[in-house]
Amino acid sequence: MPKLFAEVFKEVKKKHFQPIYLLHGDEPYFIDKVVDFIEENALSAADKGFNQYIIYGKDHTVPSIMSYAKRFPMMSDKQVVIVKEAQSIQGIEQKDMQSVLESYAKNPLASTILVLASKDLVDERKAWVKAIDQSGLVMTSKKMYDNKIPDWVIEYCHESGVKISPKAVQMLVENVGNDLKRLASEIDKIVINLKIDEEINASVVERFVGISKEYNYFEFQKALIQRDVLKANQIVQFFASNPKDNPLPPMILLMYNFFSKVLLAHTHTDKSDKGLASFLGINPFFAKDYVQTIRNYNLPKVIQIIHDIKQIELQAKGIESSSSSDGDKLKELTFRILH
């Protein structure tokens, strides 16, 4: 049965390696973590020179990959063959090529660790995938839902031995996005520069991730929540003056996600911090933002805001004609939200 990252990584960290792996999905971060660990730890440094092969799918057919897998290791009891970008293996969609792979998967060489790393989701009903699942391991790596990203950041920090404040979590997620690899890289950069027992808080994120203390999306959203017209317009003016660092599409997505949750909050009977946190699936620390927003924006206004956001999104994509710059579009949208 296909497994998820946490279980697979736990196994490989114990150096319990399978003879054949299929790591597939649309979230490359988890696939790369497993591949990198096997590449770095399955063989000793002395054995890697003759017994480790890193190849790319686009450069090989199934038979040529099998020729690697069926070799016997030199002066070692194991060899490692890692096929990156396995979704691009030549002829992989052909039934006869899949039959070759299935045949090997049913009886893999015990001295080989063959890793097929595909950045696309594979149909797990196919016979060759089932064969790998029987004799080795299949891991499915799916994109994480946006509302799960904050918990992942907290867990990643915990595993790195540091604490992180809720505001710092939100700033990271909203300014870095849902790219797990980039988030991990930014957290690693912060951890290296932390003092002993220092927590990752908002000021630390501002210092090491390069987020402006006054002019960032976190402060912009805060100004919208409070209907602080002056502050919101100051930030929008800064965004418009620095379009490369503050592109419109991600900002539209963040605003849409936030006000969509505000819309849901309006429909919920329990509008307490705890009630909304449970209903919206968010950290209780952020629930107060939604409580304040539904006080400042009634339901018809929120519906109108979502409509306005979608209209600006269509203009940004060129679906609806508009000659204004992205900065002017954001200024217009901000005006509509606040008035």
C-alpha cells in the first residue's frame, strides 16, 4: 500500500532500505528529501565511486535503466541507482516498456537500491506500480493544502530545535508562500543565525528573510482588517513603487483566501476566537483577525470585496481589458475594499 513521507523518511533514516522505490507526486520537497537522504547515506563514501549512479529519466529508456539495476556492486554488498525526473523516462507510457519495469519489480536484485523519482503523479492502479508496491515501496507526495502550511512550518522548526511565534509563522507563510523547499531554506537560514535559545519571532523574520518591517503583506492585511485607510494606502504606494518585489498575482491570491475565510466566518454561529479557529482550521492566534474583520465588514460588503478581487484578478490575467499598471490595479482594489 502506498505510503506517505513521514513513514518513509522514518524508515530510511533507520537505514531500512528497499530494493526498489517509486516516489511520485506534485510536491517535490518530500521526494527530494527521501532521494537526498538515500544518495547521501545508503552507501559509504568509499563505495559511492563505483556503486552509485545518478541518472535522469529523459536520457534513458526503461531497458537502459534496467541494465544499471541488474549490475552487481563492485567490492560492496549494495549499489544505488537513482533515476531523477522519472516521469520523463523515454517510452515510459508504452505498455511494453511498463511490462519490462513490472517484470523487474516482481523480482528486483537484492543488492540494488533502485529509486524512481517522478515529479508527476503516477496512476497507482497500473500493474508495474503495484509490483513495486509489493516488492519495494511506493510513496505518494501530494501538494499540501494551504491551511496545513503553518502547522508544517511549526513542525519543521520543532525538528530544527527552535520555537517560532504564531506571528512569525504567518509572516513566513504569507511572504514566502507555499513552496516548502523555499520555506525550509529560509528557516534554515534563520536557524543558523539565531543565538542560543533564541525564538524565531517577527523581528527575526524581518531581519533574516528581508521583509520590510513596515511595508509587507502582513502589515497590509492588518491595515485592511482595521480599515486603516492611511496605513493601507502608504503600503500600497510602496508596493506599486516596487513591483518586482511585490508582484500582484500572489497578493490577489492571499487577499482572496483571507476574505473567503471571512465570508465563511460570517456564516458560522460561534464567532468566538475558539469557535472560528476550529471552524476555519486555523491557529487560534489568528482567529482574532477574523473576529475583528467581520465586525468591520458586514456580509454584503465581504461578498462585494470578493467580487472586486476576482475582477482585478481577471484584469491581471488579461481576460478583462485594462490599461492600468499592476500597482494602479492594487490601488483601485484597496480603495474598493476600504470604501
